[in-house]
Amino acid sequence: MAKRPAARITKSLDALRSQVNTLAPKRSKASDGWLGDAKHSMRKSDHNPEPDGTVDALDITHDPKNGVDIQKVCDAIIASKDRRVSYLICNGKIIAGNGGPRPWVKRNYTGANKHTKHLHVSVLDKFQDDTTPWKIEAAFGKAAPVPAKPATKKAPSVVAAEKLSAQLAAGATPIAQPAEAPAVDKETIERVQQQLKDLGYTEVGGVDGKIGTMTATAIRAFRAENGLPEGDGIDDALLLALQKAKPRVLAPARSEAPPEIVREKVPEVRTNWLTKVGAFFTGIFALIGSFFDGILGNLDEASGVMQPVKDAAGDVPGWMWMLAIAVVAGGLFLIARHGEAKGVEAFKTGARR
């Protein structure tokens, strides 16, 4: 026959007992108990060992003179709604835990022992070895310990900023790095945009946390003017250089250059815009010509429906055709001039080098 395991109190109740002893070191233990006697063995009781030897009940002595008021301890456990509790018995009342009837409500206890000399605590089998601290400090007039908060992981941008600040304090200088940098968070981009604006790089546009065309242009200009590798990426070298940089001052030869000088410096301004405008209108005219010659031409051959259109076009005076051509040519000229003006402005502000 297999030997029955030795009786032991569950770890959860042992933890409760240890806490009470710590909070009231001089308390009486006259009515303490966990292992049932012969009378308990004659009836069903949590004080009796289970087949595995565990005992799921603990009695704690009432000794208010030395700090243990069992009613206060009982009320503290009820307030915590501890998941381990099967039931409590104290001063003629029984209180069921989460799985019992009317959970956490005091009901009259009909047993012979009204438990006025000790508090009875029974725990559920599935939580019997849960050693989480019991929330009973309030019963002893003490505040519950505040659990230590896990260390908050700093955002990469914060870590980078602290690292760069330390380097700056030590007199470090930017180290040339490839301009292609890993993705950075919105907060870092906004900080870079604001720093560029403060330094006079107005081409950066708004502070929106996005690396668009304008922000990329400003970063490239800053890199070129501060000896950093080409590119529009945000890296440690750029962040450190921004902290050390002084407000931008463009040379008079650049910021005050007359249009003719600018055109010599950036001749592609006019060419690029005229090319774009010409290509656009050429495409439009080609599309219209294809439409009339293709689809409408086929309709005309089939039914003659386009003949009225042709007749109407033939009735238009020549001067009206000349006016239409002049209007289109004037529009092209104004668009090209606008593009050239934007290019001149970009050159003077440093957006275009």
C-alpha cells in the first residue's frame, strides 16, 4: 500500500501566516491552527489533509492588544476579493469567495463554533500554492507596499538625443556617415524641421513630422553647407551638427544676386519649365488630334455627323484663330516665367545650389 504523503499547509496560506507574523510580531498564536485534530477527521473539513497531503485551511488568533483584529483582517481580505479564497468564517459570519454563493457577502454561520477567537481562511485547490502577497496591510494600520514600476524603455529618439548631448558636452564633432539613415520617429523629424527653420532654412516648410520634398531639400542644403555627406537622411551626424550649427547666413553674392546672374548659375530653370509646359500641351494637342482624326473621323465616314462641325470651323474668321493661338502662347509664357521665378527664389534661399 502506497504511503500517504506527509501533511503540509498550502504555500498560499503559509504566505498569509508569514505576513501576519511580520505585521504583528508580538501577536498571540493560542488559537492558530491549520491541521485538523481527531474531531475534524470525523467530518468534512478543509483542515483535513487531502490525498496529496495539502491542507487548505488556516486559523489566525484574535489578539487586538498586539495588533491582530480578526474582523479587520477579514474585511481587508473581502475588500481585496482575493481569487484564492474559498471562504472565510469570522464572528458568526461566513463569506464565500468568487466561486461561492453570494460572493463576498457576509451571511450568518450556523456552525457550533462562531469563530470569535480566530479567523478561518480556506483557499481553493487551484490557487493553493499562489504566494502573491495578501492585501491585508490596512488591517494593521499600514499602507500597502507600492510595487516597483518596471523601467520604462526610452524611445530611440530620446536615447539618440541623450547620446548626442553627451558627445556635444565632450566637444565631439560630427563624424561623416552615409546619408542613408534608418527610419526615425515623428518626434525626431519634427525636432529636425524646427531646428532647420530656426537656423534659417525656410525651405523646410511646415513642422509636420514627415520628410517630404521641402524637408528633404532643406536637409540636403544643410548637409552641403556644414560638411556632411550628401543626402536627405536623418542620422546621428545630422542631429549633432544641428545642435552645434549657427544661424544660416547666405553670402551676398548669392542672396542678392540679380536675375541674370541666377540664370547663369541655374540655366536649367527656364529650360526645365519650358520643356515641361511644351510636353504637356503637345500631349494635349496630340490627344485632341487623335480624337478628331480617329473616333470622330470614323463616325463622319459612317454617318456624316461631323460635317456641321467642319462647316462651323470653316466659318470662324482668321483673326479669331490668331487670337486663340496668342492666348495659348501667352499662357505658356506666363507659366514658364512663374517657374523661372520659383527657381530664382530657390537659388537665393539656398534650396537650389
